[in-house]
Amino acid sequence: MSLFRPEIDRLAGYMPGEQPQDTGWTKLNTNENPYPPSPRVLEAINEAARGRLNLYPDPHGTRFRKAAAEVLNVDPDWILPGNGSDEVLTILTRSFAGTSDQIAFPYPSYILYETLADLQGARHVRLPLEPDWSWNFEKVMPIVEQCKLVFIPNPNSPSGNRWTWDDLVSLTPRHGVLVLDEAYGDFADHPHRGELLNSTIGTRLVITRTFSKSYSLAGIRFGFAMAHPSIISGLRKMKDSYNCDAISLAAATAAIQDQEWMQSNVARIRTTRERLNAALASLGFHVVPSQTNFVWATHPSGEHKRLYEALKAKKILVRYMTFPDVSWANAQTLDGLRITIGTDDEIELLIRALTEIV
């Protein structure tokens, strides 16, 4: 007999992208930023390391919240720091969804939402997307109206598309909370700041952000939530006492204060993204217009796993992804390649390899 809860025994577990431990790889599979963080971040980390690491960090991340509030045009009380945005999503799930409650999220999308619901023992329902990654509101709204929590990654993964604000407002549950996971928000044409929280659904809206993508800090694990103070105060009850360490708090504070550095890297990535789009199209791929630091590419041959394996043999990693029960391409499973935007040299290497393989 298992000692674990039944929910744990049934759970397959979330599988992150490959992280090879040897050298020589061109790594385009986990949407990390190919450029280094701001030099201010390294200075802040060094200063924090020379400080009093024998003492606990600020449990509320006050310096970070004040710095973020200036950039995002909100009050510091509207911000909750977290150990990566995944921890923030975990806190949200634990805070709003009991075992009798229902959680919904788009599909195909970020499958971690399903894992978090299963861990909580809550019911989860997929909101099916159309083949062009749009919403069929007639199909999804009866589900949304029964939910306590709706997760919407905007821009979406793996597609990279972004939905309109009108679409998002429509997906707010009548008696629940809408969570906009904006992990890739800084790469969009018109990034959101805190203005959405002033909308008519502001008291039932949570926006989450990460420092793993646009701020080049996947290695420190830091993210945050923005929401009305009445929501933030409740979420604080669910977080670990010292959920963010002194090093990550110092790094994140310095990073968000150097908007010029972040925006410069984002602009470089967006330019390289357009170049990759054109190259993939010339090789016969269909690429979804992306508002992120990656693209979703499918090929008429349908041989996505073969392409992934052939690239891996050349020590080039992309993400091969499959979504069961999605029959858009007259098959029972949708699959494709999610390709992170690397440096120009990395993308050139990828294009040359794909040209040989395809």
C-alpha cells in the first residue's frame, strides 16, 4: 500500500525541458534568454553575498516591491514576490481552489496548470482552443462560469500568440479569479504594466510575471504577482515565511531598475525572431505569429519527432511537444517544435542544420 495521497500516486508529474550537463550544446528548448542580465545585477549579487547572509531576508521583499511599483505604476501593496512565477501559481492554486472546486486553463497550453490542480486535489477542465489558437466562446463559457480559478497564459505557450483584452475579460469566472500568466509579456508588441488592474474585473484579476525570460535570470528563481491588496494580503498567508532569499531579492531589484538593459535585449530577440520566422517559412514550416521569445513551428511532413532527434544528434536542442486529444491535423495528437530565440549565431546554426535535415 502506498503511503502517498491518491492524488500523488495518480500524478505523472510535470516534465521540464532537458538540461544537459555536458558542454557543446546549442540550447533552444527552455526559453531562457541568450543574453546576460544587467551588470547591475551582478553588482547587487556580490553586495548581497558580502552582506549578512547569516540573517533571514526581508519576508515581504520590501525593496523589490518598491522598485517594481515604480516601473509598473502600482502601489507596493499590490505586489507579492515569489520563488519563481511557478511558486506564485502554486500559491494561487492553494489559496483559491479546494477539493470541490474547478480550475480551467486553455489547451494546448502550459501543462503545469493541470499538475497544480491535481496536486491540490481540485477538479481541472481544459478549455479547448481552435486550430488558429483562438477561443470558441460558445464552447468554453459554460465551463468558465463554473470555475473558481481560470489560468490564462498571455502570450500563450507553446503557440506564442496573444489574446485581446476583450477576450480575457470574457473569460473571467463569475464567482472566481482570473490569473493572467504573463511570463512572456515583455516580448509582446505592447506589454502590459499595472493598468489592467484598474479594470472592472480588477478585484478578481491576478497578473503573474517571471524574471526567467526577459530579465535573463532563470538561474535565480524569482517572479511576482500583481493584484488588488485584498488579494495580495490573502496570498501572503499561503506563502512560506521567507520564500525569496536575499540573493534573488537583490538580483531582481537591480534587474527591474535597469529597464534600458532589459528592453535592449528584448529588442534583439524580437529582431532575431523575425529572421527565424522567415527562414522557417522558406523551409516549408508553418509558424504561428509570436509575441514571445520562442516560435511554434509545424511542418507538412508531420515528422516533428524525427526533426527533433536529428537536431539533437547535432547537439542542437529544441522542444518537441505533443498534445494528446487534439485532432487539428486529422490526427489524434497535435505535435510540433517549440524553438527558443537564441543569439544570431545560434539561430544561424539551427537554420543550417534544418536546411540539411529537411
